[in-house]
Amino acid sequence: MNKALTPFLFLSPFFILFFVFGVFPILFSLYLMFHQWDPVQGLDTMKYVGLENIRFALDDPWVWKSLGNTAWLAVCSGLPQHLVAIPLAYLINEKLKGTRNLVMGAYFLPYITSTVAIAMMFSTLFSTDYGLVNAILGGLARLPGLAALFPADNIDWLGQPETVKPVIAFVVFWRYLGFNTILYVAALQSIPRDLYEAARMDGASEKRIFWHIILPQLKPIMYFSVTLSVIGGLQLFEEPFILTGGKGGVEQAGMTTAMYMFRTAFEFNDFGLASAMSWMLFLLIGVMTWLTNRAFHVKGSEA
């Protein structure tokens, strides 16, 4: 065999898998966006409809409702992650020395745990009749002086439109808090200790050190973490899908755009419309990522 072709032979399995399971689905979904197709009836039934799928998606009120739910969940689960993760990472890095790795491992555990297991656990915790959350609230309501602060009756957390989104947001926040905390701890450990010592010698308080030294040094990793949160929040699927039984909950209060896209394709058998929605979501993610970049004013070398 020609020695010049040998490296390509060994690389060929990766490229074959990449093109079959990566490039081809992307190109095929772009092709499907301009067609109406029910996969059950075969490829021969594919019909070219031009921009009809895009127009229908823009006029579909459920698309806009799902986008509103997705934006609400992305903000209410993503923003608190960083507001809590940054000071938490600072405390772990500065105050915990001998047990730092143990604490970091405990916070990182939810991130590597199966999403199905996490959703099932929280479904049990927020159960209406036998959930631990309602049991705790009921116990607090029976204490003297606290009856007015806590509901006496059990709350149907996953069965009411006003409570299903906060539950989903809490689960997402709980799962990804540890991931962001680990990122910030790693970034804090890369900051030279000389900056801290010089600031303390000049009389700077711990508060001023945090605001004027630590936060500016964390700017690149903050940009990276927030970008991941934006992308993940707009693609949110697993947690709301499992917690709401795949239907989005009462009044579709927990249905995200990814869930509606999945239902359009595999429940309503309209792959053309689902492909159009997927590319619309792709453009939205691209715009939000660009806005995040502009908000942080991160240059190429910093990113």
C-alpha cells in the first residue's frame, strides 16, 4: 500500500461516522425544511413546498409559546447558576483547603448523573400526595405562627401552569450549578496569588479584591460559561420532557421549543416543519451567542 495513503486509511472510520451521523443529518434537515414529508409513507411522498414551512412556523402560536417558555426557563435557571456559582467557587477556593476536592466532587456529581434518574427523583420529591416537599411545607404550616406563611393543602407542583416552570428551572439550576462552580474554581486557581498579596499590602479589603481583581480576571471564563448556559438553555429538552411526561404539562406551560420540535416530527409526523423549526432555533442561538459576545466585549485572544 502507498505509505501516503496509510494515515487516511486509519482516519477513515472517524470521517465515515462523522459524515454519516453528523454532516448528512444536517444537510438532510436543511433539505427537508423546504419539503413536506411524512416518513411513514416513504421518500416518494416528499413534496416541495418552498418557504411554506417557515411561514407556518412563524404563524404558529405554539411555536411562540414554546419560545416564551424556553426563554423563561433559560433566564430563570441560567442566570442564578452564575450568580451563585461565582461566590461559591470563591469560598471553596479560599476557605476550603483540605476538603476542596471532596466538595467539588459533590457539587459536580449532579452533572454526571443520568438526566432520567434526576427527573424521576424530583418527580417523586414534588409529588402531590407523597412528595417530600409538600410534607415539609405541611409540617411547617402546622407550627404555631407559621400557618399563614405556608399552604396547608398539598400543591400539585407539576400539574399547575404557574408552578411547573419554577420546578423545571430549579431542577436545571440544581443540575448545572456544580459544573459552573468547577469552571470558576479552576479559573480562580489560575489567578496569580501575587495580585492578592499586593492588594492586601495596599490595604484593599476582601470585598474590593473580589470586585476589582477576581471578577475582571474571571471575565473570559464567565463569557465561556454564560455562552454554554445560553446554548443549553435554548436547547432545553430532557428535564421538561421527563418531568411533564413528554406533553409539556398543563396548558403546555413546560413545553420548550426543542420539545415542540420533537413532537412535531415524531408525534405529528411532519419532519419538514420540524426541520424549519430546528433551523430557526439554530439562528436564534447564533444571535444570542453573538449578543453574549458583545455584552462581554471579549476579544479573540481572551476567548
